[in-house]
Amino acid sequence: MPDIRPGFDGQTVICTFEVTPGTVQDVLDALQDAYRQVISRQPGYVAGAIHVNDAQTRIATYSQWRARGDYQAMLRTPEMRERNRAIHAMCKSFEPVMYEVASVHDSGGQMH
């Protein structure tokens, strides 16, 4: 389960993929397989999620890692390098960005 709170002592990565309705399922399948077979088994992996927009033109992934180096090490594995090349070939673009949680707001308007 993601740990979304200020002060999370790890690395959060949000990656957006620009796709077409014709390629969204192929990219989604490739990402789900990568999470099941490789990403979730890497040292330092905490949790992740995959989101698809209604128009099926964007996919966003959210992952958390114990440390930035854990995420970077996963990207450097031969299997993920190969998978990322294949995924990139199916996308118009993709952008991974590292974030820190600034604040969390609950349904009652409380900020945490």
C-alpha cells in the first residue's frame, strides 16, 4: 500500500505516458507485466499504482521506493532497460519525475 504522507522517508516517482487509444491497452499490459514480474520484486520497492485517463490518451504510474538509489538501480537492470525500450516505442512520450509529498488532504478538508 502506498505511504502517502508528508515526511515519507523514501522516493516517490510519478511517470506519465502519452499514448493513443489504439496503443493504450498494449502499454497498459506491458506496464502491468513489468510491475508483476520485475518492478515489485526489486529491493527497496514499497508500492505502486497504474492509472489510465478516460480518453485513453495518458497513463500515469505512481511508485514509492525506500530510496532514490533503489529506483535508479531498478531502471539499470538489463530486463527493465529492455522493457522500457519496448514501452517507449509504443508511446508518443513518457516522463518519469521524482517527487516529495508536500501535503495530504482528507475528505474533511484536514491537511496532514
